[in-house]
Amino acid sequence: MSNVDLSAKIPNNVDLNADKRLQRALEEWQPKFVDWWRSMGPEGFQTHDVYLRTAVNVGREGWANFGYVKMPDYRWGIFLEEPEQDRKVGFGDHLGKPAWQQVPGEYRNMLRRIIVTQADTEPASVEQQRLLGQTCPSVYDLRNLFQVNVEEGRHLWAMVYLLQTYFGRDGREEAEDLLRRRSGNADNPRILGTFNEPIKDWLSFFMFTTFTDRDGKFQLLALSQSGFDPLARTCRFMLTEEAHHMFVGETGVGRALQRTAETMNKVGTDPAILRAHHVIDLPTIQKYLNHWYTSSLDLFGGERSSNAADFFASGMKGRYNEEKQDDHVALAGEYDLSVRGADGRMHVEKVPLRNAMNEVLRDGYVGDCEFVCQRWNRVLEKAGRAERLELPSRRFRRAQGIYADGCYDPTGNPISSEEFEARKAAWLPSKEDLAYVQSLMHPVTEAGKIASWISPPAKGIDDHPFEWEYVRPPHA
Ligand code: BYC
Ligand code: FE
Ligand code: FE
């Protein structure tokens, strides 16, 4: 059991104290991070007391501590999962060799790119969500937003620890750049598409934490397999925090559905009438789902990818369920990919398995999202409704990969770009839809009260009731 040093400037279980150079580098980066947090983190709540959980250990029984914290004082720590004795590389060309404890020179650039890409998403999401506190539907939700935000901050710390520890001067420069790029900034944007999209309302936030944080889950599962052991151990611990982010998203959408279903039972399904009752009509919820799900599908990269093949061959990034596979080398298999032929129809093309690793990971993700959708539909069913939500085809509205070239309808049928344009208002949030949802976003900051468009949660946080004062204004 590695020691947890909670009294240190930077709480950690990596014995930071023993490496003065590294400790100094991280302590130099810390105030820059806090500056970034103050200017780009949650606007207007930096001096509030927020009831937050803080990671204090990695053990099974209780790794988190709950208490009121002012966010800039949050104890962002560095925690790696316990090492596995004599761990071996679990896949790829180096299968069965001892896992690397240092960066293998030949894979240094590749590994740096993977870590920087992962790292970049974390502060990006905080930037995207920075204004949401001002329109929170309840104090309970406000607290959940901030919980997600501080943990994404900790995920940035986790990656910066790897950069500073294993990548020397390059790593320090990357750590600085991570605080310089800005979500949505035309000159210096974040790396991946979704992380430059604005999140202006809480339905978007709940869709994002359902679908985009779930990309995080699958990417972290794949990186948890890494033969570079420090990365694997870091990502394993990050996954424990990720579960709550997806919970916030799924239950958030579920509670909006609940409210809509109850209102439909009273006044019918006419969107105009539902809107007059200040709830979000079901077609609009479906359109938001279509938007954020498809944007998140893009985060898995191209269906055919030599990068993905290299990541796998090198042992740096595995499959999310590598231990359940029979063949960990994956040189023999093929993946059946649906591609659109010159005749305009879909047909199957065989892709060498290693080159299809992005698609293999996306398959796992799509399956997981289908379960989420089923659980949302149970909310509708329990409320006595016959309507259902649906995931669109993975070909719909793609901006990355082989489906980005043509247009497809939500069932995956190839269509012309004219048809797509003509029908897109029925499939994706229109300006009017966005404006309507925005019009519902009034802050509700009295404990126990809630906005019109969403139901209260089944239970509160850490055994406290929904009515608990999860966020308290600063006392003069
Ligand atoms: N947007 O070979 P390809 C999370 C680029 S989320 C923009 O098809 P590859 C979180 C790609 O970089 C998890 N660019 O893709 C969630 C490449 O660029 P270069 C984040 C894109 O490399 C919520 C080119 O297109 N973690 O943690 O196989 C809140 C051709 O690429 C996009 C990771 O992503 C896109 N969507 O796969 C907070 C894990 N997609 O090289 C946090 C690390 C592709 O030509 N990243 N491109 O300049 C990776 O494993 C890979 O970089 C990717 C891309 C899977 C993202
Ligand atoms: Fe994260
Ligand atoms: Fe997350």
C-alpha cells in the first residue's frame, strides 16, 4: 500500500516528497492552474462553500471525503491505483513482456500525443461549463456541476503529473499549453471537436455528461490497459470518478423526461402547449440527444486508422475489454465495416482488425449508450407513456471518419445533402428550440426548490436530502 500524503501542498500517493525536482516542477505549475481555475472555472461561485467530495485515497472502502470547500481551495491530488505485481503488457507486439515503468523511447511521441489529447479534454469541459452555475435548476444540481468541474480539474492534474514526470522539458511545455488553449477559441482551440462546442443550457450539460463523459469512460478503459504502467494506473483511478459524471448526466435527462411525461399526461403532446407549461417537449429532447450523441461518436476518430493500429501494436492503448479477448495480438482478424459504395449503397468492407480499433471501441460505446437509452425509456414507460427515445445511426451527422463525406438520415440511410438540409430541423435542435430551452434557464438557488422543467432527484448526495443546502453563499 503506497502512502497517502494529504498534508503535502499537493496531496498524493506517489511519494512526491522523494523526488524534489518533480515536486518543484508541479508546485510551480500549481499557482498557474489555480489562476486558470479562477479565470476559466465556474463563474460567480469561487467564494461559495460547496459540499464536495475530495479523493483522499484509492482504497475500495472510502476513497472520498465529503465536506464544504471553496472551489479554489479544493485539494486537487495525484492518485494512482495500486501497482499490480509483475504486470505484463497485455496486447500488441510486446504481449507478455514486462509492463514499462518508464516511457519506451520509440513510443515517446505517440504516448505524449495520447496523454496530451486526453489531458486537453479535461480543462476544456470546465471552460465549456463555466457559465452554467448562473442558471442552475436547483442547488443540488449546482453542486453536482461543481463536483464534475473540480474532478475534471483533477483529471488534468493526473495527466500533467505524467507529462511532468516522464517527459522532461517537453512535458513541462505541454503542461503550460494545456492552460493556454481555450475551448471554442478560433486561434487557440482545444484539440477535439466536441470540446470546442458551447454548453449553454442544462439539457446540453446533461447530454454532454451522459454521452461525452461516456467517451471518457471508454477511452480511459482503453488506456487502463496500457503497457505503460503509470498511465494504466492513473486512468484506472480516474474511472472511479467518471461514474458520478455519467450518473449526473443520465439522471438529469431522466428527470427532465419525468417532468415532460407527467405534463404530457395532463395536457397532451402538442409541443406548443407543453412549452406553455414550461417543460421541454419530447421532440426537442430527442434532438438534443441526436446532437450530443453524434458529436461524441466523432471522438473515437476514424473507422480506419493507422494511428489506432500503431497505438495497439505498441501496447500503448488496448481494447476496453482486452482481458475478455482470446487473441491479444489481433493480427489475424478482420472487421466488417459498412461503407458507401460508388453506387451510393452500403456494402461491407473487410478492414484489418488493428486498423479498426477505433471502431471496436466505438462499438462498446454504442452498446453502453443503448442501455442508457433503454433506462430513459423506462422513465417514459413507468409514467404510462408510449413515446420512446432512440439513438440515431452512427452514420448520422458525422464530422470525422468515413461517414463524414456523405449525408445520412437518423436511421443510417444515405440521402442527398439537399434532403439533409431540408429535414435537419426535424432532427437537430433548431435556433428556435435552442432559444426555447434557453428561456427556461432561470437560476433556482433556494435549497429544496426546483425549476419548472425538471423533477427533483430520487435522493440527495451523501445521504443528505434533496432539500439540503449543498452550496452556501459566502458569509460576510
Ligand atoms: N475532433 O486516425 P484518426 C474525456 C483527428 S473524453 C478533432 O481517425 P485517431 C472527457 C486526430 O487527432 C476522452 N480531431 O484518429 C469527457 C488525427 O489528427 P492528426 C478523451 C479529431 O488518432 C468529458 C486525425 O483526426 N480521450 O476524457 O486514431 C469531460 C485523424 O485521426 C477527432 C482521448 O481522446 C475529433 N473528434 O483517434 C471531460 C484518448 N477525431 O494526428 C473529459 C486519447 C480524430 O492527423 N486520444 N481527430 O493531427 C486518442 O486515443 C486519439 O487521439 C483519438 C483519435 C481517439 C481521439
Ligand atoms: Fe475527466
Ligand atoms: Fe468526466
